[in-house]
Amino acid sequence: MKETPLSNCERRFLLRAIEEKKRLDGRQTYDYRNIKISFGTDYGCCIVELGKTRVLGQVSCELVSPKLNRATEGILFFNLELSQMAAPAFEPGRQSDLLVKLNRLLERCLRNSKCIDTESLCVVAGEKVWQIRVDLHLLNHDGNIIDAASIAAIVALCHFRRPDVSVQGDEITLYALEERDPVPLSIHHMPICISFAFFQQGTYLLVDPNEREERVMDGLLVIAMNKHREICTIQSSGGIMLLQDQVLRCSKIAGVKVAEITELIQKALENDKRVRKEGGKFGFAESIANQRITAFKMEKAPVDTSDVEEKAEEIIAEADPPSEAVSKPVLWTPGTAQIGEGIESSWGDLEEEEDEDEGGSDDVTILDSVKMETEDQNVGDHITDDTPIVLSDSEEDEIIILEPGENPKKTRIQANNSKQEKASSKKAIRKKKKKKKAAKILLF
């Protein structure tokens, strides 16, 4: 998986912040990130945290045959692994250019500087020597891998203890940890790498760059130095030209930082040694802060529950009484309501309005009936004694003619003409439908 590139906006923002001597994590130009060192239960196992960059160091040993050209010297081997757990850009099972460069720099810093007495690792000259292997695993990548790896390597070597051996004739006896106390390695000095990032062709300088700052830097200068201000190795990458004054200034800054880191390492080693000697608890589990969720135990504080009821009554008595105000629904528009303080509910007003509307419709019907009666009376006044009255009954299809002064004669006239017309029209429609069906059948 390829590394996600920075956008132009992020790049410009980082460069402008560096020009203004500001950093994303709030540090100053020459500030180093916080370093935390924790040891495991076994000797030679440690975790170094440089900000969010974490490196696990593990040292192991075994008896092997020496090299032909160095029959009285032990063997030192360093191996750094970059897994996908640290960053998705690292590919497993493949040595990238970055990994090769870091491994070579570690070997020059620790092995070529003669920080460990390799002659003390010889058991039988030309036959058996100790091979010390330092395995470094990057757990999380947030920039400046070489500094964290060099600190983890030297801390693991200082913390490591090899088994004791004895030689009687041709027999080599290897003692377990329970039989004899393990023997620490003979370390002359502690070289530590300090990285400097340059921006805009060496115009701006930062100490301990993080992962985002490494993406926008133009060049990197790594100086390995011990607390005696002895430069063990120096390496420049990026293809930038540095002046003599810039290199000297970086070396002075590196001397100060190395002295602080060395003092921190010695304090951590002394604390671990004291805890192991006193029989206290040690290991990675004990180094986790109790405030975190991942802690295995929490500190318990005694709680006095003897006068809980009295204190509760006092609290209730001192507290303010609850308010008697009760929230009422507020009608803002018809069909909606709101819970809260405000005007009174107007749901009843709507019901009254509906009743009024119904009453109004009844009044309208009454008025219509009154109008009909008055019209009938007016029509009756206009009718004279000679005009006949014709009444029609739609249910019986009959017409009744009333003549004044004579007995009413009932004559029923059936609407035969209308029925005949209806029947003839129906027959014509049926004939047309039959013709259409026959035409369709013929077509198919």
C-alpha cells in the first residue's frame, strides 16, 4: 500500500508554520519530544516511546564459533523490522531502501563505534564466543525512526544480562539464571542518534521531526554522539549543501540533547534495578498508568458510609424546594402543540368553533325552509279561482289536474313515448356492438 501523499494545502501550511517557527504539536524549533522507557519482565526487553513513535527492543545471545579473522571477539548483530502494524505504507517481506539505510546507520552507530567490548564476549579463543543479537520492531510510526531505534538498542543492551559460563579443560558449562547471577555486558559508552531536518535548502532547521514534517523536508542530518561529546557517526541525506557553521551548530545542539537522554536512560535503569532488588512488581503491565482503561488494577480509596443517612437528610434540607410550575401545552397553529411555559391550551376553543359552525349550518337550512314557505304563500296569492293546479308525482309517473269548483279527477298518463324511445336507443347500441365484434373476428 502506497503512502498517502500530502495535499498542496497541507504542504504550504506546514512550510509556512515552519517559517514562523511554529510546529503542529506546539514544540519549539529545538525541542525534543517526550521519551518514555519501560522494561519487560526479562532482561534485555524494553519499549521506547518517542512521542507517538514506539520501538520494541529485544536482546538475545547464543554461543557460536567466531569469525576467522577475529578469533577472540564476539559478534554483534542488529536487525530492524518495519511492519504494517506501524504504518500501512511498509510492505512485509521486502527490504525497502529506508530499511536498508536504517540498519546500516545502526551498525555504524553501535558496532563500529566500539561501544561494547566484544573481546569480553570470548569464551574460548577460536572456538566459542557469544553472539549478541539485537532485534528492533517498530510498533508505531510517527517520524524519526532512527532516534527511537538507537535509544531502544542501547537501552536493551545496557539492560541485558547473559548467562554465566565456566571452562574446565575442553568442557564449557553454561549456568542457568537460578544457579548463578547473570552477567551484564561491558559497555564503554552510549552513542545516541539525533536527527535534524532542513527546509528550503537549509534555511530553516528543526530537531526531532515528526512524520508530517519528514514529508516536506528537503534534507536530513543525523549525528550519533555520546555524553562525552564524541561524534560516533554522521550522515547527511537529501542532496542539500550544508555550511560548516550549520554542521557545528547541529553538533552543539546534539551534545546537549544526548546528555539529557543519557541521564534519562541511567535513571530508568537504576529504577528498574532497585525494583527488582526489592522484589517489587515490574514489567510492561506495571508501566501502564492507572488512569487508563487498560490498567489491570485501580487504586482503592476507603469510603466512610456510617453517617450516609444523616448527610442525605442535610443535603435534602439545604436544597431548594422543587418549583410548582407545571408546563402546559402551547398551541401555536391549528393541529400543533408545544410543551413549555406559555399561553393556556386552546384545544377547547377549536371544539367551540366547530359547534358554532354546525349551528350556523342549521340556521341556514331553517332560513331556506322559511324562504320556501313564503314563496309558496306568494304563489298561492297569485293563483285565481279559474286556474287549475297541476301536481306531479314522480314515483307513480302521473299527473293530477285540480280544477276549482269540481271534484278532482285523477287521470294517469303513462309515459309510453319516453319508454319506447329508450328501448329503441338501447337496441341500436346493442346492434352496433355486435357489428364491431363481428368485424374484429373477421379481421383476426
